[in-house]
Amino acid sequence: MACSKSRLDTSAFCNHHACQYSGCAACKQGVGTTEGAIGDACKEHTCQAEGCFIPRRTQRPYCREHSCRWSGRVPCNQPVEAGSMACRDHVCQYEEGCANVRRVKSNSHACDDHTCAAPRCYQAAGLRRKYCAEHTCIWDPCSKKGGEKGSPYCETHKCRVSTCAVPIASKVDWFCEHHKCRYAGGTCAGGWSEEPPFCKEHTCKHEGCSTPVRRGGQYCLPHTCIVRLYNEPCVRGRKAGGQFCLEHSCTKSKCTEPRESGSTTRCAKHPKDDMYYMYVSQTPRPGEKAPHRKKTKGSPRGSSSSLDEPRREDVETYGAKQKQKGARARTPSRAPLYPDAGNGIMTAVSERGRLVPSSRQMGVVPPKFRANPDQKIAYLEGVRDTCFHLADAAKAQIERTARPLSPSRHMPRFDGPRITSLGDESS
């Protein structure tokens, strides 16, 4: 059937039958056949994709729909893969299949969404993971980043020792089988990093010792105090050179013997030093002027001849050492016990305002109790009771030290505890 429409100026065909490709004067594909015109371009300018009659892109063999979307320096003339936007060479290589074009600038094997998140890595990430197979922890089914400090495992599944690249022993451990703590049959989740085979918590705290600690303590058996109190062992460390801790050792310098009892701080060899004493203030009362004392020339310092009568009385009663420190109620363990010293203290307490046999009053009563006579008397009676207690303690101490010690007294005595051997317990 002939066409009656006018032809174009640049072509022998009308607008309906002329090729729509820019600058082409040929007719559309199929013109003159029984089927009629097919598509919008001639055969030369029609997309080469099978079944497509759309005009191809400029200098491309395929139309926009069937051309690869790769936008690199060199245009790609390959057709796209079915259901994707790029050809076989430029489509994203993600395992599950992705229709996006891979990254151009980094020359990656995947698109922006599926490129490995590791720095300077352009491989495709693993299935439902952020990293590629090279940078993914190989602990199944972990998907975290591997390669921590030269190890193929992530920080969670790598041994905590910085120089070890071996995985942890189990899911509940933090260290590998080699660095795992061996305390109590390996039930500890910790590990060692300096000295095997116990962790820091289960290694003896004694300097230079790497043996396991005693159960519930911080020291091993050879370095743990051997005292047991009420069936509970002491877990403290021993005093240097001894078998007892500081709490159960004599407080005398360089003495490692045990304390004589639970109520004392000294051993049987040093009992007379384990006494208490009470200082008595020499400060004059408000409004009372301290007497001026002249020293006798030529008299040795501390001798009784260099003191006035009230002061000489104190020195004779309590010893010349109290000249500079002031009078104090001393026990027999601190100074020789004079026959009238204890009685003098008790008599002085019963008198108002006097605690020592001196002609001068001592300001031992706090100011807040001085105004009320009843409160002052109550305070002094309390001091008197203290003196009685000290006198009884001194008397008992003298009786103990005066007798010769039997062999049994060399054994430490505690109120309730017993000393056990090192083999009573195991770690």
C-alpha cells in the first residue's frame, strides 16, 4: 500500500517511515514488507539486543536499556546481564546476586553496598556479611572482622595474649589452650601472659613466686599464715622470715614469733612491751599561771637536784625520763613499780582536780566538764576506773613474767584458734 504523505527534506521517506536515528536518511526496519515498519530505526541503527527494536545509543550497539551502566574511562559496549544494570564484567559480584554496577573509582568487585568494609579492600563482602572472606573471622559462624594483630580471628575469638594468634579454647574462655589458667583443673576462664601456668588472680602475690594461691586467698601454702581461727584458715601472707601474718605475729621489730593470745600484740618473749599507758596533761588551767622553774647550775640534766620540789616528786615517782614529756601513769612494764605509785594514783583520782601526787593541779578535766562539779566528779571517777584496770593488768603481767617459763609456754596461745600444718588443705 503506497504512502501518500510528503517526504522529509533530508530523506526519501516521510516522518512516519523514516529512521528516527539522528542524521540517518534510511527508512525504518520492515518498511515495504507485509508486516510493515518495525521499531523506530533502520536495521543499522536498531538495538542489537534480541527482540529489541529501539534505536541504539550514539556510538553504542545497544539502546539505553540494554547498554551496560559502567561509567569508567573506557565506555563498555557489552549488553547487560538479564535483570541487572551492567554486563557480566561490571556487575556486582555479591554471592546472592546484585543488579547494581560495581564501584568505579576503587575498581571494586562489588557495588557500594556490598564492598568489603575493611580499609583498602575492594573485594565483595561475604553472604550477609560486612567483610570479604579474607577479612572475616574464620570462627564459624562469626561475621566480625578478622585479622586482628596477624590472626585470622576477630578480637572476640582470638587469644587475649597480644603475641598469640591462636583461637580461644572454647566459647566461654578468653585464652587459647596453651595460655589458659590451669588453676583448679582448668575451670578458670583467665589465662597467663608472663609466667605459666596460672593467671594473675591465682598466682601467689609473694614476689618471685609463681605457684598457685591457697583456696580463697592471695598467697600459696608456703607463703600463707598457718593460723586457723574457728575452723577458718587465715589467708593473709606471712611476715618476712616467719610463718605468721602481720595480724598474728609479734609487733616487736624483726620478731616473727606468734602472739601469745588473741588479746595481745606481743609474743611470749616480749610481753612487758605489750602494755598501755595514759598521758596526763601538764597544761595549766585557764587563768592559772605556770610556775617558773629555775635549773640549778652544775647539776646534770635530768637529775632530781635540778628540779623544784613539785617536779622532783613526780620524777621520783615516775622516773627521770618524764621530765620533758610530762607526768604520766606508767605501768610496771614501762618503768620500775614503786610501792606507793599505784596507791598514789588511786588516791589522787579520788581528789578533785588531781591525778598525780603533785602540789600542782593537772588540767585533765575537759573544759566542758569543769563548770559542773557533778560532771567533773563523774569524769574523774571514769579515769579512776581506768587506773584500776591498768593496775590489775600490771599486777597480772608481773605475776606472769616473774615465774620461770615452762616449755609449754613457748607455744603460742590463742583464744580459740589452732595452728595447722601446711598439708591440711590443698589448692
